[in-house]
Amino acid sequence: MEMALREARKALEKGEVPVGAVVTHNGSVVGRGHNGVESLGDPTAHAEMLAISAAADALGSWRLEDCVLYVTLEPCAMCAGASVLARVPRIVFGAWDPKAGACGSVNQIARDDRLNHVCEIVGGIREEECGALLKDFFRDLRQKQKAFREQNRQN
């Protein structure tokens, strides 16, 4: 999770929502990514998607059957779906996402036994630290937006 947090901090430095992800295979990192939606102009450039793609490239296979996905925030529907399609057996995440989480909070995509693959889910790992990055980011963003609106009213 420490490596995923490092990736999240990279996203933060770029002004992105601070989410980071790492994929391991037999204990070695084979993929990593951090949120790049804004900088890449791509709504699919979530940390998990980038890490999964990098892992598939590194392993030469889209099947990530012996891998673990570590991510600082509970995956959304897209990322949980990609994990299922990639056959990721285990997802470990930090903060729960009560608005868009698809591994237990809002949806159960990664654990839906009607699908062709089910992921083991471990949530809440270093939850406070992962959540604090996000809370601080959004607090700062709201303050900047408020200051911008106030400045425009004065002009």
C-alpha cells in the first residue's frame, strides 16, 4: 500500500485526484499508475486502469490471475469491472468510497458471483492515511473555487 500511496502523491503533485494503484505478481510490482484523468484528458485514466494495463503489458497477458491490485481508494464500477475482466484474484484498497465504490460501498461488481470471475476484497488498509489525502485535496479545491468565485464577484 505504501507504493500505491506514493503513486497517489504523484497524482496530487499534478493537481489530479490523489489516487494511486500498484499491481503485484508473486510479490513483485508489475504495474503502477496514478490518476491521470485531467492531465491526459481521458475519463478512463484512473490509477487502477493504468496499473492494470501496465501489468498486462509487463506480463504479456491480459489475464492477471496471480496478481494483487493495491489501490488507495475503493475502485469504481469501471475499475472493478476491469479487475473482474482481467481475472485479478484480490483487490486491496485503503479508503472506502461511499459515493462511487463498486467493491462493497455502493455496488458489489468485484464480488458479484453472477459474473465469470469474483475478486477477493480487502478494504480499509491504511484507510485514514488514504482518506486524508483525498479529504485534504477536496477541501483545498473547494477553498480555491470559493476564492475564485469571490474574486469574480468583486470584479
